[in-house]
Amino acid sequence: MITVTVSDLRDHLPDRIDDVRISNERIIVRKHKKDVAALVSVEDAQLLEALEDFIDLRAALEALEDHERDGAGMSIEDFRKELRL
């Protein structure tokens, strides 16, 4: 992982995009000595999205299990069937 300043990124954006695209490098962007953003490959961004979706689904399933344990509502099996899980 490399760190660049905002001004470096502005001056060398095509090169930095190639670093990410070709070398699968992750780039941290720094502004006023503080990390403020990251430039990552599409694959990394998609993986992050999938991870967030998994975490959200797990939380929803746990909430459903809590609700089912406490009574009334849809069963976890019915919920999974409805979502085709």
C-alpha cells in the first residue's frame, strides 16, 4: 500500500489509476497529513460491498432469530425461503 498527497494524486492521476488497475496496488490519499480516502481496484470495491452485504444479512438474521425466540412474527425458515437463502 502506498500513500500519496492530494496534490500528487491530482498531478499523476493516470499513473495512480494504472498502479491500481495493473499492479492491484491500494493507494491511501492524504490531505493535511491526514488519511482521507483510498483508491482501490474495482475487485477490492466489489469485495468490500459483498462483505458489507454479508454483515447486513447476518445482522438481519440475528434480529429475526431474536424476534422468533421472543414470540410472534415470521419464522427464520420462512424468512430464508422468502429470500431464497
